[in-house]
Amino acid sequence: MTNILQSKGKILVSGYYGYNNIGDEAILKGLVDGISSKCDAEIVVLSKNPDWTTMKYDVKSVNRSKLFEIIRAIRSCDMILLGGGSLLQDITSKKSILYYLAILRLGMLFKKKTFIYSQGIGPITLKRNRALTRRILNKVDFINVRDSQSARELKELGVNREILITTDTVFGINKPSNEEGSRILSKIGVSEDKLNIAFTIINWKTYGARTVKEVIKSIDDLLKEQDVNIILIPFFYHLDLNIEREIYENLRQRHSNIYLVEEYLHVESYLSLIGNMDIMVSMRLHGLVFSTLMGAYPIGISYDPKIDGFMKELNRVQRMYVEDFKSTEVVEEVLYAIENLETLKEETKSHLDKFYSLTNNHNEAVKEVLER
């Protein structure tokens, strides 16, 4: 058994926390649970909403927007940890990558240890951003990415370092029971005698209208073929709820067994809810990760290479993309999953031991670097 670190260190964690994006909040939950299982380091989190982060995770938190508070936190820590997720990319924002690189650079200026933790890298498109990423990552103390695709991206950038490839931070979460999720479904009137099929849909760039059209047709056609429950679940609550509500309002007059989860939930509640699903069709990476962890069969509609990378970790080929997926493809995949459900669930479950072992590896690495 691994010895727990006795001399306390302090780890300052930087990531996209405090914005109510359930994927990133799950990453933080997995990070806190996983690192705490290996050492007794004090964890301090840079957050948009420090009070909320402190309450939810029982950690100290600092406002990520206040420069002097950040500098004070950096000076008092032993390690800067760039927390899991897809922070080093410039597709969703051209500037956010500069923020995360600046935090690492400040850590280096104050001679702190620097650790890239369970990162999904890229795409990084701007020449300036690629050069800065290469320069700074070639100087950090340790690099850990969550998939082989991210490691290849770093090599192509010119990062000539040893890279530990593990998996998504979420697999470090202490898995909850399905009881709360069952109560959530009961509250919105979900029938217990049918298969539960979840849809997590996002409004990506200019593809929102075609996404709504194709998903509505998918669900209409699916319900003509199978008597199942369709449950719409927003992940980034304040963004996803609008498009999911549009889909729900269009369908609910024609179908009695379609449901929308409008209650705001936190990480463990979402996990428990997904544990009550049989199949999950998701445009969000962490919908696929949650379903894998909790025993539902994941089907992805990709808007980002990180989804392709995760499906590859499941030994599957990603076939549907937000730009051009068709309702017929969605229906075909779901019907195939229903017909072969137990076999497909077992195949998915067979990857869990690998994922657990990989999260153990990156949490052990944090402990080792902290002790140097």
C-alpha cells in the first residue's frame, strides 16, 4: 500500500473551475479525491466562485480573476498544478490558453514545481500560442496527458519531454450509488419499466439549428421503433438547458415518454443520475466519461478531437460529427445498442480497471514530484 505523505505540501490548482460546467467540476472532484488518496497535501483552487468551490470540495479557494490574490497564492504554494481538462487549446477561446500558460510561467518565476495534470492538449492553431506552449511546457517539472492523441499533439508542437499518458481525471472520483439519480427520475415522472436513453446536446458554433433538427428527427424516429424513455440532460447547465428545452418543447406534445432534467445538479448527483441510464448519446466528453464510469453505454456526437480521443481509448471509432451527422445514423447506433445492450455494456465496463489504474499513476506522480 502507498504511504501517505506526512509532511504537508501545498498544491495550487489552476483550471476552469467555478463556472458551473459539470464536466470541469467533475474533473476537480476527481482531482481532489485522487490526490487526497495519495498524500495529505493542502489543495488550493483558483476559481471563478471561490466560496462555492470551498463549500463543494472542502478545499481553500482563491479568485482566479484577481491578480494579487493569485500571486500571493503562488508564492505560498509548493506546486502549481494545471488541472485536468482541455485547457491548452485555442478553439473555444484564443485567449484562455494565455491565462493558463501565464499561471505556469509565474510559478516558474517564483521557483515553484509545475505539473501538467491529466490534460487534453489542442487543437492549438495560432502560431504565437503554439510557440508559447512549446517554450513553457519544455520547462515544467512533469507532463501528464489524458490520451495518446494529446501526447502526439505535444510532440508535433516540439515539446521534447517524457510524457505520462493516463486518462481523464473523472475516473479518480469515489463513485456514488444510483439512489439519488433514481429519486431525480421519479420526481419528473419517468416510468421505471422502460430502458432509459439520455441525450446531452450542445449548441456548437453555427450548427445549433441543424443539431436541433437532426436530434428531434432522431428521437421521433427512435420512438416509432422502440418504447423507451428519452431523458434530456444538460451538462453545462446554463448553456445546454436552452437547446435541450427547445428539443423537449418540440417533442413533448407528440410523445409522453420524453423528459427534461431542469433541476440544477452537482457532480455526484449527475453521476448518480447517469447510473440510471442504459444508453447515453452525448455531445459532451464528460457525458461519455460519466456513462462509462457509471455503467451506461456511451454514443458520441463529436465537436472536438477530445471526444475522438476518448472513444479511441474505448477501442471504438468515432463516426458522428456535429457538422454533418444525420438522424438516421443516430437511430441506427441507438437501435444497435438496444439490441446488443448487455454485451456492449460489458465491453465498456471492461475498460474501467485500466482507467482506475491510470488515474492511480498520475496521482502517484503528483506525490512523487511534490516530495522531490
